[in-house]
Amino acid sequence: MNYLKLWFRYLGAAAVLILGVLAVSYLQHRFDESDMKHAVGAVRLARPAGPEDSTLEEKVAARYGVSPEKVFWVSEIESKWKGSVRVKALPPPGRDDNLVWMVDLVRWNVVPLSPEAKEISSWQQKPKNVP
């Protein structure tokens, strides 16, 4: 009788442990999905030359000759610890563009990585000492 109670205790502890691991894994997956969604949103809404400039989404759509809703974005987590996500705008069939940005979700920085993305972004970085 004691062995049966002991066996159920171990079985219950193992079940709680397994459910805990599954819950943490599910939550991490949801956080990763949220990070990727926010990174794509940050790239789409970025205005590199200031508030009067058009968004990167509009610039990419103009480059591809499609409406902004038809631009497809792919994101990939670069570092979970640093909060950096790589975002790429996929070109329509027949185009061979490589538009890639790195998003730092901690500081909300959007930095173009590929030469084509730098061209679209009209990226003009100020020296660090200039306000």
C-alpha cells in the first residue's frame, strides 16, 4: 500500500515537472512570436529621414511596384538575450533584391544591413557628439 502511494507521488511530481516545462516552452514561443511581430512593425513604420519622410513600408512597396499591403515581411530572431531581430522584405517573383534590417527591440533601433536597405532607408547617421 505504501509503495502505491509513493508511486503516485512520483508520478504526480513528474507530471507537474513536465507540465511546467511545457508551459515555459509555450510562453517562450509566444514571447518570440511577439518580438518578431513588433520588429516587423518597427521596420514597416520607421521613417528614417524624420517625421515628414514616408515609411519604409511605402518605400519598399514603391521599389517593388506594389501596394504596401502586398509586401511580405519575414522576421528571424537573431539574439533572444539582446532583443535583436532580423527583418527581411521578400521581393516579388522575378526580383532579386535583398532588403534586410536589424531591429534592436530594447532600444527600438532599426538599422539597415544590406546595401539595398541602406539605399531605401536614406540612412544618415549623425556623429555621436551632435545633438
